[in-house]
Amino acid sequence: MADRVFGCQVGTGSIAFSRSRRLWQVAVAAACLAAAVVPILAMTSPPAHTSLMQNGMQAGATDTLVGCWRFSNGLAVRVNGDGTMAMGQLTGKWRLSDAAKRAYVLNWPEIQDNAVLSVDEKTLTETSPWFTLNATRMSGGSGIVGMWQWPGGALILTIRSDGTFSAGPISGRWQAANLGERTYTLTWPAPIHTGALAPDGQKFAGADQYGTPFAAGREACGDY
């Protein structure tokens, strides 16, 4: 007589085995367990948007870290809005790890560092298993804040987070005209420039109140 058959329902079919086929019992049991556990894991998995956070692309956090940073060891690091970063020819990836603490993970080849951004977004502290480095923001930050090469190349325009800017001895104030369109207005002693920030944050272009166009490029990050 044939041995009594045991069955384990998997999906709409079944997997069956007899007592005489002991070598297959473990495999069948594993299949049954997987069929039961996989749906549970699917229900308890993090929502899809967390993958954006892992790539450093969480909405509202991208502008915060993006920019150029000069570290206490003299090296400059450019943090890009697409979740990548570069220090000369060395490249890596970054992601936001804790928005409330302004904490980030910086993944370089063969090493993973942790970094914390200051409340005023002007300094960054990077910690590795072997050292701690402090960095000062050279450019970037909340939208237009940073250093810009003004048309003609003679002036460096420094736009600060407190709503002020300066270019040599000349100073003025700026404000957001339309954050959704990333447009800003710069009010000098005489002209008023209104322009839009490029998607990659590297160009600011528009025109003054007389229709004269301008285009400024963000200052290079480091000497490379």
C-alpha cells in the first residue's frame, strides 16, 4: 500500500509528499513557510517612498545638504541633488538618515561616514570610525544661497541665508518670488533682478526691470 499522503496548500495548488520521501520534507516545509511568510512581509514592508530617502532624494531635504563644502583637512566636497557627491575624482553617494536630527549617511568607496548638519545649515560635522572632520559651506543650501559668478566674471555675488547679498562693495536684499517655480528677486541699490534657478541649482538667469537679461553660474567647488 502507498504511504499516507500529507498536503500543504500553496497558492491554488498543493505540494504533497509521503513518509517514505524524507529527503523532500525539509524542502516542502520551506516552501510552505515561504508561502505563508511572504504575504506578511509584503504587508509590513516600508512604503515605496522610503527608497527615495535612501538615495538622498527625500522632498524638502535635497536643498539642505546640496552644495559645496570645505572640510577642515582642506578638501572640498560637492554634494549634488541627485544623491551623489564628489571630492576631486573620488565619488560617492549620500542619503538622509534622520530628518529631525539633520543626520546623513555619506557612502564613499570602502567607507561609510555619518554627518550632522548644523541648525543654520552652515557647518557639517562628518564622523568616521577613525576621525571627525568639520566642514564649512562654500555654496548651496536653501535654493539660491551661495556664491555666484556674476556676468562678466569680475564680481563674485555672495547670497546669504539671512536675505542679504553682496558683490564687492555693493550690497542688497533678496527674496523668493515663487518657490514653486524657483524664482527669486534681487534688489540692488538701483536695478532689480528677477530670475529662476536651474533644476540642477548651478545657474541663475533672468532679467532686470528694464528687460536686460543676465545669467550667473554657481562658483566652482574646489580646484578640480
